[in-house]
Amino acid sequence: MTVTREPSAATDGADRASWGPLPRRRPARRVPALLAIRTPIPTTGRWTLTVASVVVPLAAWQIGSMLVDGQPDFLPSPLESVAAGVEMARTGQLWSDTAATVGRVLRGFGLAVAVSVPLGLLMGSFQAGRAALEPMIGLLRYLPASAFIPLLIIWLGLGEPSKVALIFIATVFFNTLMTANLVRTVPAGLIDVSYTLGARRSEVLRKVIVPHSLPGMIDSIRVNAAAAWNFVVVDRDRPDRGGDRPGAADDPRPGREVGIVTVTEGAVATSGPGPSLVRLDGVGKDFRTIAGGSLRALDGVDLAVRRGEFVCLVGASGSGKSTLLSLIAGLSTPSRGTVLLDGAPVTGPGPDRGLVLQSGAVYPRRTVERNVAFGLELLPVSRAERARRVAWYLTETGLTGLRHALPKQLSGGQRQRVAIARALACEPRVLLLDEPFGALDVQIKEDMQLFVRRVWADTGTTVVTVTHDVEEAVFLGQRVVVLASDPGRVAADLPVELPPDRDGGPRDLAVKRLPEFLTLRAEVEDQVRANHQRHAAAGSGG
């Protein structure tokens, strides 16, 4: 039987065999190293170009002075300029003029930095500051500073204050906008984690935003300083140009009232001894859309996590897993229902709920040791006690040998260990993990799964984690909660009942090959797939 294929609309019936040949370009010719892009050049050529970059401008200067011979004040020759400089140095005029100019730049530019940095922090950190200040500052930024000279003469006269003010105006607006843009590059995860470690707004500014933005601020100030010197030249062209002259107990381990919640895509369940530590009753969450409508992310979520329990939440994309974790962390507020921690409403983030994000969100300019100590620095504990606790968690997480390393020197798994150690150091009652191993390769992910199980067993912390990996959820959790999509809601609550671990030790990777494990994993996968298919069918109208 012959099968014919209908031509697609994209090809409009054209057959590939009818295509003409593409035009060809001639191969690029080899060019000398001096003209090639990013190609090393011989040492002789490099030195020749370096010397020429000095000699050629001097020669052009000399030729220009010869062409205007008879007008030495217009363009003196290089030798005449050097002779004049030597004479000024001998009489002391050079040093006094230099001191006057440097002092003027330092005063004007220093005042600009003192004003622009706080304004930039305000505009970059707070939307209210941005709305109130950025339109006017952005407008003034594009006005030439020389346009302010007449006003400065009227307001301040022809003396030193107007000269300093001109340098201030020439640099303050640009530096303010640059600082604000740098502050906005601070990852939101670093700020969120800081709040969950107990930091207040002033501490977030001082310990997170400023250190992260500081290298960029210094570069911006260094570049902007060139503008200050340019306006010293403008100032000398003013009518008064003659004025360059001056006118816990013994055991440092965390408390036992700490829980682990694991969020994966799936159903929510409650189990284990003792009362609920985390409880969600009828929780819903809506978001406003750009068009002015409303998007319902969660609706009618009821979830209870008992003290010391390990709960994993799983579900398809759009089931509200991370939103649910954000509500427990206090980084977001529910549109309906209540979120309770040990019976009290959650009103904001705090150190009683440690948060670990997929990116780790470790502070890039703090060493491993200082990252782990971040939350403890916010508490009234002695330096010796802080050091003792940090040392214990570094040992517990296998980071002692890396205590002085920076995050850029660590692997992805090591950075996640730092984030977990930092969260646990404040002895949180609940540890919240948002896709903590999603970016890791298979081997490192399995190592981290064993690590988290061991830390949970050693500390007794309650853990809630979100994950897309069903196998990971079944391995880690005591319960797997499956979430349905659009809106997110609890679809299933499955207890993890596996045989006792061998020799009473911690669960190892061999459990993943047991028939009971494979059966439970298939059951969770079926639940996730069934909810996803129902959502897809509803979305297509079928």
C-alpha cells in the first residue's frame, strides 16, 4: 500500500527536492596576528605598539605647536609645558593648585557619594522609594551639569561653594541610579532566607544587600569619579577662573522540637505521634494578573504536620507546591484560611522556620563558616557560644575542612549543605526545603538524600520539602502528599510504610530496590499522572 503525505501549511506544498542550492561564502583569509580577534601577538609587536602609543601623540603635539608658532599661549610645545611645570613646582604654585583642585573634587564628589548611596539603597530596596524618587532623578540625570552654572552663581556666588556644588550635581544623579540598579540585582532568595533566619529590615540591608552590592558600588564610584575631574575643567572656564587656589546548655545541638516538611508534587497527609506542629485549614491563595483578573493558585488546602515528622509534597507544575511552602515560611499571606505554627497564626517569616531554596541562596562574600553563623549573629549569644555551635554543625554536615572557603569554591552539593547547616544553626522548629536537590546530578543528589535523612535522624527536626522527584519523595518522607492543579489542593495522602531499616540504622539506598518501595512509588506516580491528565482534559474542554 502506498502512503501519501499531505503537504503542510508551513511548506505550502513545496518539496525539499525542488529547493535550489544555498549561496556559498568564500573561506575567510588568514589575517596577521595583529589584526586577529583575541589572538596573542608577539612580544616585539606589543612593545612597539606600547611605545608608539606614547611617542605618536607627543609628536602630533609638537607638530601642532610648530604650526601655531608665534602663539605659545595657544598651544605650547611639550618641552615648554614641562619647563613651565618644573618652574611651578619650584615656586610651590603647582602643589598649592593641585591641593586646591583635589580638595574641591573630594568635597564635591564625597558629598555626592554620601547622598547617592543612601538614595540608591532606598530606591533599589523599596518600591515606594523607587516610585517617589526615580522619575525626578532620572530626568535630572540627563540635564547637562553646565546648565546649572547660572543658577549656582545666583544662589552661591562665584566662590568655592558654587564650584563644589557643580561637581556634586555632575555626579550625584548618575551614581544614585547606578546604586539603585545594583541593589536590584541582589537575588530575592538571599533576602527571603535572611528573613527566615530572623533578620529585620535594617539587618537585611546591612548584612545582605550592602555586602552583595558593595563591589559593584565601588566600581560605579570609581567610574563616576572621572566625571568629577571633568567638571573641574568646566569650572575653570567660569568667569572666576582664578580660583584654583584654596579659599543553649552544654549540648550545642538544636532542640528536639524541630520538624522536617518535604514538599513534592502529590497529596498531603498527617501521621506520627504528638500534636500538629504545622497546620493549614482551608487555605487558599490568589494572585492578581496583569489584566486585572485573579489567578487561584491554592484553594481549600487542609494539611497537618506533626512534630518531628518528615513530609514530602509532590505534584505537577502549577499545583502550588512552592506557594504552599512560602505560606508556611511566612513570606506570603493566604487569601483565605489560616496557617498555624504550634497553634499560633503565622504572621511573617522567622527563625523558627528555616528555609532552603533550590539555588541554596548562600551569601557569596561570606565564607562557609560565616554563612552558617549568619542567623546566630542576629541573636544575643556570645562569640564563644556562636563559634561552638557553628563548629558542631560544620562537623555534622561534613564542612569542617571547608570552613574558610567561599561559595564559589564549592560544588553544588556542598553549597546545599551550607544552606542546610545555616538553617539548622538557628534551631528552627520546622525545616522547609524547596526543591533542594533539583539542580544536582544523580550521584550527588543521592548523597544529599542520605545526608538529609541522617541530619533529620540526628536532630529530630520537623521537615517539609517540595520535590518533582517521586522516587526522592518516597525515599525521604514518612508521608507523601499529592497536590492537584489549578487550583492546587490536596488530592492524596499516602503514608510511607517500608520494612524496618537493617540493623536499626538509617535508611540506605538499597531500600529503593525493595518491592514495597517500587509499589509505593508506582502508586504515587499514578496519582500524580491521573491528576495531571484530569487537569489537561479539563483545560482542553474534553
